[in-house]
Amino acid sequence: MKLFAQGATLDLTHPHVMGILNVTPDSFSDGGAHNTLIEAVKHANLMVNAGATIIDVGGESTRPGAAEVSVEEELDRVIPVLEAIAQRFEVWISVDTSKPEVIREAARAGAHIINDVRSLSEPGALEAAAETGLPVSLMHMQGNPKTMQEAPKYDDVFAEVNRYFIEQIARCEKAGIAKEKLLLDPDSVSVKISLTIIPYWRDWVSFIILTCRCWWACHVKRWLVSYLTWDHQTV
């Protein structure tokens, strides 16, 4: 399995490490640390040297309670950084955005992947993504970024998340985005990931391979990576 974008190829027969670059003042883990062009490029360089093959650039925090950002502000934050990374590094770039205007401009600036936590649900986002022809990451969540961690409840988490992805895949295919360009993110950062449902993750891997063939997940805890790789030793 391979992804193709901007004349580049990403081999998905092995895992890739994605470095997160938040160019915001209020993101969850690094808000304000890289929100100048110089600091952003410096941090991108550190991540590439550490082994990252994908750099994910976000200009709007999606943590609960974060303030909304205008289209103009998000473009001002993201586009110069995308252009600088594209010019300096042999690395794939994803843009973390839900806005159609940012999707289009990011594609022109050299982004390879659209990473949308809202799964292209904002008005015009689906059409914009289809126009670019870029691969798209779709994330599952209940509610919206401000509310998704407020005690999410599932009667059958595996069935409900799978149903969500089946619906999103159908939406994208109808809009002209091929299934082979879709990556699915069940969202391991959300509170919904707990010891009671982690066993479902192995089932999700099988589901994603059968439906979309690509999965895209943010694992921030070493014990979770250990569990998902069938290696219960410390990693």
C-alpha cells in the first residue's frame, strides 16, 4: 500500500512516525512554543532528524475550550510554515485543519495530507478536499473538539465507531475521494480510550485494513503502543 501526493510516494508497508507541529498559542502540549516561523522550522528540523517522516502542521487548537480562529489567522499561521518545510525537508506534510480555504491553500503550499478532526464536516470542506486530490485523514469523535472529552458514552463502542467510519467513507467516495486515499483515526487521545475498551483496538486494525487499508492514529502513551503491537514489555 502506498500513498501518492504532490509527486511524492509514501510507502505504507511499514509504520511511520509523525511529528506534531502546533503553530498556535494555546495547543494542548506545546502551545506557544513554535508559533514563530523560525521556531517552527527549528522544531521541524529536530523532528526530522529524530526520524519523523511526516510533519503535521496545525494552526488552530482543538483542545476543549480553545478559542476559534478566523480563516485569515489560520492561513497566516500555517501557510508560511508549510512552505518553509516543503522547501527545506524531504518529508511528507499534513495540515491539521477543517476549513476549506485552508485546505486549498495548504495544497498549493505543498501539503501532502489533509488531517481533519471533523472529518470534512464543515461547509465546503468535503468539496475542497476532493478538489485537491490529496489523501485525507478522518477522525472519529463524539460531538465537537470542545465537547468530545465530556464523558463520551457508547452502548457498543466498536460498532458505533465502525458505523461512523463506514458513513464517512461513503460520503468521501460519493464526493470523488477514492477509498485508497483515506486514512482512519479512531482517536486514541480521547477519554474514550480506557482499559475497558482498549481490546477493541486490535479489532479496529482488522476493520480498517478491510475497509480502507490505511489507519492513522495518534499514540501518545508508551504503554498503549506496547499493547497495540502485541508486546507487553516496556517500550
